[in-house]
Amino acid sequence: MTNLLLLLVMKAVLLAAAGLVARRLMLGTTVRPWVALPVGAAFGFLFHLVFHDRINAIGFHAEPTTTLIAVNAVLSYGLTAMTVALVPLHLADRSSDAGARGEWGYFATTLVAALLAAVFAPTEFTRALGAGAALMLGLESLALVLGHRGPIARMLQGDLRGMGVLFVTTVVLGALYECLNLLFPVWVWTSLDAVPTWLRLTLMIGGGYVVLIHPLLMAIRLVEARVSAS
């Protein structure tokens, strides 16, 4: 529990630094704690149920008590969500139905494939990737229903900026969080125990964190859009 509290302090410092950078660069992004914090907490409990209890892709160095699970979900994921909310990436409006059939076909096909992988893939790692991809594709599909395009839908329309911003964010935050976890060990990627540490970190920083950061960002932006519209 001590390591988790120290990690939370460092995440709070990173959030403050990210907020300062966003303000200095005039990125036009702000943190709405009443939006980002509960979204992050919801993802924290969801990820624990799916990736810890169901798939066994994430473990803890300490005994996962109810208190540790709750603090990790609410505060650790909440701080991550508040940091992600500062990313200068917003949903685009789906102003026309041009290319809509192709989009729906793509998301329907890939979402089914991701769900099948999450259930039937032979290893915990590939099941975790399937579950993460299903979450990403599901939120992108929801955004389309609500009249928006997320980074993946924008990419299908030839706009690569969103995916570029998402990739940079994933690598930077993933590297920072993994460094913090090396200093104050809290979680362990149990599905990658058999691979060398350097490869495990490369896989997670280069691609693993996208299944958290993309859905977090999508959910925050969708909630913000609903709040603004009301």
C-alpha cells in the first residue's frame, strides 16, 4: 500500500506538470475533475474485473485487498484520466454520411473479431489485447452513433493527426508510468512474465497502454460533449 501511495503522489506531480505545459503551450485543454475523475474510477474497476479477475493479465506486488483495489481504481486511474483529459485531441463531428457504410462495416467486423479474441485466444496476453481492442472499437462505434468521429474513425477518413497524437501520448505516459512502477512497484504484467523485462516494457509502452488511454480519452470527450450539449 505504501508504494501505491507514493506512486499516487508522483502521478499527481505529473498531472500538475502536464497542466502547466498545456497552459504554457496554450493547447486549449482543461481538466474537469467532475468528468475525468469518475470516468477514470469507472475504468479502474472495469479494468480490474476484466484484466485482473477475468483474464489474469495484470497482478499486484502486494496482496490485492479491497482497500488497495478501491484506492487504485479511484485515485490511480482517476489521476490518469485527469492527465489524459489534457491531451489536445478532440472528437471530430460526423457532419455527413460520406463513407459511413465503410466505417460501420469496419467497426462491426473488427469489433466481433476483437470480442472473439478476448474470449477464445490461446494466451492471456492475446485475450487482453482482444478485450482492449473491443473496448476501443466499442467506444469509437458509440461516438459514431452520437455523431462524432474518434481517432480511428478519423484515420479511416485519411486524417492521421488524431492517431499521431494518441501514439505520442501513449508512449510518453506509458514510459513515465512504467518508470514510476519500477521505483515503486505496484502492478505486474502477469501475462508477460515469461519474456525479458526490456521486451515486456517495450511491448507495453509501445502498444499496451493504448487500450487504456484511447478508451479513457474517448469516454471523457463523449461525456464532455453530453455535458456541453445539456
